Amino acid sequence: MDINVLFLGKCEYKRALEIQYQLLEKRQNKEIDDTLILVEHPPVITMGRRAESTNIVVPSTILKEEGIEIFEANRGGDVTYHGPGQLVGYPIVDIRSFPIGIRDFVGKLEDVFIKLLKNEFDIDAGREKEHTGVWIEGDKIVAIGLAVKRGVTMHGFAFNINTKLEHFRLIVPCGITDKGVTSIEKLKETTFNFEEVTKLLPQYYSKEFGYKNINIIDIESLQLEVM
């Protein structure tokens, strides 16, 4: 079983969402293999299906000053933030091809980052009993929020590498009031090469989920509708 990896680079959230939907349909129709989209977004706050508007704790004027958009998403979870220095991944995966359910799929996603952080950065990360994602002493470093459409996943994870953590103060991240947010940059007190860290992810992802080959693809090869 192969996995496609599509690097979008810096891409607006709306455009990445449109690409997700087109690839979702192609995967549902078995026109493509499982595909992992990796992207870095401009500043945006997204609201999941269970989001409370009160979890955005500043007026819209401040968000506008900071250049931050708000976007409603059909993923699980509450309010979260995406922005420069954060690696966002969208697995477009036919979960029916795995002998596991969505909860175990999320668990394997968490394992991807727990192993990557330990092996590459000597950071001991783990889980929280009550919350999804990857955590370090009460601070979240990877947020996870998925949706499943006709057996295929979309949305995914947000991994804080050099993320501007101050922007998380504008919201109650994931609606959790008693936890914090962290990044590799904060933990190691140095800024990392974003592209190099991004290239590590497909290796850990494919190994964890048992893919034999990683196929790097480009947007032109997918023959998507013009957006």
C-alpha cells in the first residue's frame, strides 16, 4: 500500500480546504491512493462543529489588526489557530482499508508525533486522558481534529514547530481552559528549519501506518478543477 504526499507550501486555508474536498471525492471514488497533504497557513482561526464563539476572547477588530481570519470548518473539536511556523497535515485516507476504527486511527496519529519528537528532538511527549492530541507537561504541541466522509478522513493535525504562540492567547484553544500550548522552538529555545522538519513527517507517518512506499506528488498531477 502506497501513500501520496502533497506539499502545498504556504497556502491559504480556504484554498487548502477546496483541495481537500476534491481529493476526498477522488479517494472515495478510488481514483487516487491515500494522500497526506502538508501545508503552512497564513494566520487563521478555525471553528469546529462543537466550537463556541465565546472561545474567541478578543473582538474582531483585534483579529483584523493581527491579520487573522475566521473560518468555520466541519471537523471535530472546538476553536483552534493555524499560522506560520506550524505544520498542518490533512490525511485523505480510506480508513476502511485499515483494521482499526477512528479512535485507534487518532491514536496512531498521536504516536507519529510522540516518536518523531523523541527521536529527532529528544522531547518526551505523550497523551492526556481527557483530550486528543500530543502533550508535554500539560501543554499541547500537536492538535488533532478529523472528519470522516463516506469512509474517508479529512482535516487532521497541527504541529507547532516555530508557531507564534502569542496568537493562541486570542482564543481558548480547543475550548480547554486549564492547559497551555507549546512548540519545538519554545522547548528548545531555538528556531528550526521548517522545511527540514516537514520532510521528516512523511517518514514517520508512513512507518506508523504501514505504507510501503511514499510517492511525492504535485498539484498539477492531480488534475484538480481550477480554483
